[in-house]
Amino acid sequence: MYVGIIQAPGGVDVIDTASRQRVKTITTKGSIHNAYVTPDGKYVVAGSIAGKSINVIDAHTNEPAWTLDMDLGVRPMTFNTNPDGSTKWIFVQLSALNGFAVVDFATRKEIKRIQNPDLPPGKATVSAGSDPSHGMAVTSDGKTLVVCSRLNNFLYAYSLPDLKPLGGAELGGKGAGWVTLTPDGKTAYVANPVTNDVSVVDIASLKEVARIKVGFVPKRNVTVRLQ
């Protein structure tokens, strides 16, 4: 298990789940906001807000593989894959950006930056709380990227791999702090820390179909399949 450490100087702790012991701390450029394992399990990708960096770690050797400097703090990330299952792109949300950057894994370079859509006439932005866009996910079929916008109070969808805007679901709850998908990729759950609820979004229609009241300030939700 890999644990991002946000307390300075930061790093990624490696935990042996059998012994329940920390076996190593991997040095990173800046303290870590989130750490992710790539879909093929070969790399750990850790983002730093303070260090404005993406730190890629070889999961076989637990050694740093490469680091990419960004111009803004690195927040949530997600991935899409090549036909062979290797990582194609990293989608990166950044501090103060209502949108995301696209990083090509092979070339280790940012290749595109996308701004979430403007609100339609008559709609007003809301207080972002911290960063204007926080939380994103790729559907299990690899065809759709969904992106939270705290600022707009929407969940937006983009087609993959062309990244064309597909529209968005206006959320009844407020905060849009995180999103998780059902394993079949048909439903999104958006955590709304301002209104203490979770928006249920049908991805095909991009409509909020329900809101679920939960405890205080929901944020990092996840979906699992129980056998």
C-alpha cells in the first residue's frame, strides 16, 4: 500500500500489508496530496500541491522513475490506458484551474489543458471553497472522463480519447468535492461537502437523479463491488 504524506518534507510511505509495517519512505518533490497506482499496477503517481509536481514511482523497485514540474499545485488525478493496458495519459486537476491538464505518460510532457465550460446565461458561479475543480474519474469502458467543477456546481463529461465536451449535470447539492463511479460506469456519485449529501448522476443522460443525505462534510467517497 502506498500512502501520500502531506506533512513536510512529504514523501510516499510504502506499507507491507502482511506485516502492517512501513518498509520505506520514497522521497518526492514536495509534500503529497494524493497517491495513485496506475491501472496496470506498474507505477505510483503522487501529486504535490506545495511542490507543484507529479512524482512517478516504479512500483517494482519502489524507486523514483521521473518527475514533472507543473506551474500550479497538483491535486486529484486519474488515467486512461493504451490498448495493451499501459498508461496513456494522466489527467491532472490543478490549484486555481476550473478544468484539468493532460500529461502524456510516454513523453512525460503536458500536451493539453482544458477549461471546464462556462455556465449558461442566468447561472452564477458559487464559492469554490478551495480549488475550483476537484475530483475526476474515467468510466470502466475507457470512453468517458467525468470532472467535478466546484465553481460551476456541475459534473462535466468528456469523450475519450478526443476529449470533446459531452455536456454536464447540474448538481442540486453544493461543494462537488469528489466523484466515484459504479463498476459498470453508468452512475456517478458526487460528494457535496457544503450540503452534506451525495448527488447521484446518470452518466448516459447527464442528469442528477437523486441526492442522498449523509454525515458531515462528505469528501473522499469510493464505490466497491461485494461478491
